[in-house]
Amino acid sequence: MKRTAIYPGTFDPITLGHVDVVNRGLKLFDRIVIGVAENPKKEPMFALEARLKMVRETFTDAPKVEVVSFTGLLVDLAHDQKGDAILRGLRAASDFEYEFQMATMNRRLDERIETCFVMAREDYTFVSSRFIREISGMGGDVSELVPATVAPYLK
Ligand code: PNS
């Protein structure tokens, strides 16, 4: 039986921390569908199309990884994609409260879909899309924290 995980996020932009989560997820699942959320409430810096392109270009050589965008509920995306689980990464304890709330809410919405957490590699514990945007916006070098595909978009 093939197991599919949905890896949702805003990916504004995708970081090497996200890539690490996908690679860990590939050890557990046969197929990973990355769901790039439109998330207008977060007022993303990059338009949905650009975020989608960055993620797609990052995983062009990964046949078990698919990339889609979504606008509604995550559990609806999981149904559409025949997902068995939601995959999320945990960095520090500070992530826990938000992740716990989301996982609990998603379970309320659909009891059948488990949320599965993997721990990000130590090097990426403090990497976040927010810091990437801030540092690169101020001229700092983030090339070791994002996939090579992201650099042209940050310029
Ligand atoms: O990378 P992010 O910004 O932490 O990802 C947040 C995301 C996209 C996972 C979350 O906003 C989400 O699931 N949005 C879809 C709307 C939804 O299903 N909400 C109910 C679950 S709390």
C-alpha cells in the first residue's frame, strides 16, 4: 500500500529547513505532495505563482514529490490528493503550541488524517522564511540557508 503525506506551508520562500523536512518525510512515505497555501492573511512577500515556482524548481529531480497550490482547508487538499497524513517539521519548542493547535484542529476536521512531525536538522533549527526575507531584504547573505533555486527570486 502506497502512503502519501501532504506537506503544507506558505513557503515564503522555501528554505533548506523545508527541504530537510521533505527528505525526512521521504523515508516514511512513498509520495509527498507539497501544498503551497495561498494564505492571503499572512500577506506573503512572494506571490503564490512565484512561491509555487520556487518549490517546483527545487524538486524537479524528485519523482516522489509533487507540488500543488491550495486555497481552502488543508484537510480538503488531503482528501483530493488521497493523503494519509499531514507532514510538518518541528524546530524548537516554540513551534509546538502552534503546531499542536493546528494538528488538533485538523484532527477535529478529519479524524482519519494523522499529523506526523519530523525534527529538522540542527543546522536549520533557527532558519525561518521570515528571517530569510528580513536578512536578504537588508542585503545579508542567505545562500547557505535556501535552495539555489531561490536566489534569483530574492534578488
Ligand atoms: O508555513 P506555514 O505558514 O506555517 O503554514 C501554515 C499552513 C499553510 C499549514 C496553514 O495556514 C494551513 O493549514 N492553512 C490552510 C487552512 C486550514 O486548513 N486551516 C485549518 C487548520 S488550523
